[in-house]
Amino acid sequence: MGSSSTVDISAMQEIMLEFRAGKMVFDVKKFVHDSRKGLVRIGRGDEGLLHLQWLDRNLNAVEDV
């Protein structure tokens, strides 16, 4: 999950669950803590599929979809 694309948050039609969560990044041979505060969001998109998103709470931007 090394993607860092920014996606429009309004793409979710229905937010089913969201909770605060941090993030770990794999760096060569070990996992390293990412110090940013985040939010995991599970919701149903416009096409009816479930989506899992990690949202940076400081920037209010979706990073991992």
C-alpha cells in the first residue's frame, strides 16, 4: 500500500464505519511508524461496492484507497 493518491472524499455514498487509526510503512526490512494522525473509513460507493480508505486527519485528504 505505497500509494499516496488524493481522492475526493465525496465519492462515498454511505459511510458505514469510521475510526481513528495510525499507519505503518514498510521500509526495506521493517515496518516504520508514520507519525500522522489518521482515520479509517469504510463505506459504500456510488457503484454499490464497499471501499476502505485511510484519511489524513490534519489535511482532511484521502490517501490510501
